[in-house]
Amino acid sequence: MAKTNRIVKDLDHAIKIYGGPRKFAQSFEYTSTEFIVRWHQFGVPAGARLGLFMGLVERGYIPHPRLLYGVTSWRTVLGVGWVLKRRAK
């Protein structure tokens, strides 16, 4: 079982893990940190979800589905829930 302090539930925690706003922006090839405000307002864009997921995993953390998709459980993510339900049978 994963330690709960390794689960990343919000964007601020993810930014801290990356080493701050500048390093976070560089990781996603942005020249400024202004995009962070939009990510806070509207969530992580679809094109950046996999990158954020993989970046956190590479750093030894587990992203919570709320951070990436705004849902409370992986079972409610389209595709993932179907696979988990099939596996349970």
C-alpha cells in the first residue's frame, strides 16, 4: 500500500514537487508561469495530463485522479472504470 504522503491531490503540491513554478513551467515548455493560473481555474488540460502523471511518477509520487481529471476515484474515469469492473468479474 502506498504511503498517503506520496499522493498528490492538488496542483500546488505538484508544483512544489517539481521544484517551484519556474521549474514546473520549464518541464511543460512554457516561457512564463502565467499558465498556472489557468490550470488552477480550469484544471489540467487534456494534452498535459499524461506528462504531469508521468512526471510525478518519475519523482516517486502518485497523482490523485482529482488532480488530473477532477474526479474522486479512478473508477469514474472513462476507460479506467470499465477495465477495473471487468477485472473484478
